[in-house]
Amino acid sequence: MRRMRGLTLPELVITLAVLSIALGLGVPAARHVMDSVRATTSLHQLTASLAIAHNAAVTYRQPVTLCPSRDGASCLDGTDWSEGWIAYRDPLRQDAPATAADVLRRFDRQHPTLRLTTSTGRPRVRYLPNGSAAGTNASFRLCRRSGALLGIVVVANSGRARRERPSANAACS
């Protein structure tokens, strides 16, 4: 008589119960890790783009501006940078690139669950040939669409960008 190999019904039920408990605990933790990675990546992309614009202004010896952009060719009005942004040569200090050749770099849209905004008075960041950022300090806020504040990047008049960590459970205004 040959013995059949496999699981009995009680063994199968216990295995599925243990697996469902493990998944129930693991999926929310993995979601939190993914949210954290997305936020860190977005903040890094922003600080890197600010550094690129700063270096380009000094290298080309002319103003370079960063502005929010949906299409990668023109600037959007307002303070929402979630759709992406561009860096462009701006010798005439205009509110948009004069030609397509003036666009130095395009930065793509943030993850749909994230929202990136800047200070009300600073819809653009313009670096001057000496590396300074004209105007008042600009503050970028990265938030979840649900309202939680994930990070802040401040651009000082000197041109230096620094990241700030929000307090736990800080809300985005």
C-alpha cells in the first residue's frame, strides 16, 4: 500500500492562518517603508535640482531660475510644484524660459500621493551669477495628500538649501 504525500485539511488551515497573520502584519509595515522612501527620494530630488540650478548660475555667469512646470517647457503660476519643475537660463529675468534651448533640466512629477508646495511669496527660485538666491527665503513643504507633513526644504538668500525634519505628526498647512 502506497502512502499519499501532502497536507491534511487541518495542516492546510493552520498554514493559511499563519500566512494571513504574517501578511496582515507585514503589508502595513511595507507601506510605511515605501512612503518613507518616496518622501526621501522627492526631497533629495528637490535639493539636487536646487544645487544644479545654483551651479549652473555660477558656471554660466547668468541667472538660472527654477519654476513649477507641467510640460517641461513653460512655468505654472502658483505654489504647487507637484507636477514637476524646470531649471532654465534666465538672463532677462523673465517668468518663463525665452526659448526651449534655455531649459537646462526637467524634473518629473512627484508621486501621486505626495504634494510639494513653496512659500506663497516665492513661486520661483532664481539663482544669481554669484550663487545667491534673490528675494526672501523660500520654503518648500512636502506633504502627503492626506495632510501629513513629511519634510521641509528652505532656500536661504545665500543660495544654500537645507532640509528640516518636521515634528512628529505635524500637519501640512
